[in-house]
Amino acid sequence: MISEAPGPLNFTMFLQLFGERFSGSDPEDAILNAFKLFDPENSGAVDCKQLKELIVGIGDRFDKKEVEQLFASAPVTKGKFDYKAYTHTLTHGEEELETN
């Protein structure tokens, strides 16, 4: 899977590749379940500060520019990252989200 990445692998690229791998199942559910690990209240959102700490501190770490890019277009309300909306956009595209 990593060799299929068109460039350096970051969190967003990982999610896209991961989603493509699950052609027989629902990749949206798989991504949502990953985010739910950090959402004990099952609110559909995670604290932005906590998410930033995670993506710069573990795994294939984001650099400052990648964090800025993610949060520039991210669905954030009152300091919470709406991972349900973000996951929907990743798996279905922005246009479909806007028309629903």
C-alpha cells in the first residue's frame, strides 16, 4: 500500500490509500472507527488541540505546513474537528457534501 503513494505519505494520503483498499467494504466506516478511538463521547468531533498533538507526534508525523493545510479546509466548530464531515468529504468528495 505504501508503495502506491504518489509522494511522501502523510495522514491524509494514508486515509485515501486506506479507503481505496477497502473496495468490498465501507471505507467510510473504517475511517470513522479510527477517529472514534479519540472520541469517547461519540460526538462526531475531536478536540483540535488533541488531534494536532496526535498527527505531529505519532506515526508518519505531519510537519507544520501539513497541519496548517489540513486545518485550513477542515470542518472545525468551537475548537472541535468534525471528523464525520471530514470523513464524508474524503470518501465522497466535497461537491456531494455541499449538495446534501
